[in-house]
Amino acid sequence: MSAAIENFEKSLTLKRNQSDVNELAISITITNLAFCYQTSGQLDRALVLYEEAFTIRTKVLPSFHPSLALVMRRLSSCYLQQGRVDRAMLLAMDALDVASSSLPSKHPDLGWYLNSAASCHRNSRSFDEAIRLYKRAADIFSHHLRTEAASLSVVNHNLAVLYNKFGQNDKAVELITESIKIQKETLPENHPSIAHC
């Protein structure tokens, strides 16, 4: 990850020093750099960068642009990792609102916004709402099995964890079984996910 961070840092420096690079391009690089920091556990650095990217995008994009929603979702994820559930929830729900207004109702990206909002609800112990949102995400991903089988498996796993928590083991097993079946039908035989089945 350190090589990726170094490359994005260099790219960002170059873009900031060029007069003909638009602010959105700079924001994209900042977002990618923030994601690298987040992935490597450097959440404070990631948050500063995500906030900067968000500020830029709010200046140059319409208020209901999917690119704006992406940064909001990433910010939410970072806050959630820090345990700042209330802040994460606000951003996740705002991102979901923007995505719902700017993407088709069955667009696979909308599934990720639903998954993020559901995760915030799960962490705030609003389990019924989390289940409702996870189910909506699963429904969207199920319409895109050829490209979103792994996404559906993630959401099914999240739902199964909640069902298991409430002693609804039959529902949990059913979801895990469905995920394994989908993976076997949509992924190549030598795919690492199938080896874990």
C-alpha cells in the first residue's frame, strides 16, 4: 500500500502544480489517496483528504451528482471505522439520498450505498432498518449476478450475521447457502472464493 500512497502523493503534487488541471481531477486523486490511507488504517489522514475532496466536489458538481455521493459514502465508512456512528450515519443516509436521486433504481452502485447505510444502522443497533436496507441491496445485486455475484455475497453475509445474532439460524444458513450456490454458478472453478466454500 505504501507504493500506492507514494504514487498518489506524487500525482497529487504534480496536478496541484499544473495550471490546466481541473479541480475535479484533483479531487479524484485526493479521493484515491484517501482510500489508500483508509485501507492502511491511517484514518485521520484519510478523513482530512476525504473532506478536502468533498469540499472541491461540492463547488464543482451539482448537489445530486453520484461522484459527490461516492465521497460522502467513503467519509461515512471512515467515520464508522473510527466508531463515530452518528456522523457516519448522517453521511451514509445523505449519500444514499444523492445516489437514489441520481442513479437508476436497480443500478449496482446503489446497492453499495444501501449496504453502507445498513452497516451504519447495524452499528447504531437499528437492526430492523439494517435488515430492510441489506435486503434492498441484495435485490439490486441479484439483478446483476454476472457482474455483482461477489457484491451479493457480501450483502448476504451481512444479513446472515444479523439473522444469526437474533437466533434466526435457518435464515442465516439459507443466505450463506445461496451465496455459495451463486458463487459456484458465476465464478470460474479455480476462483479463490469458491475454494472457501
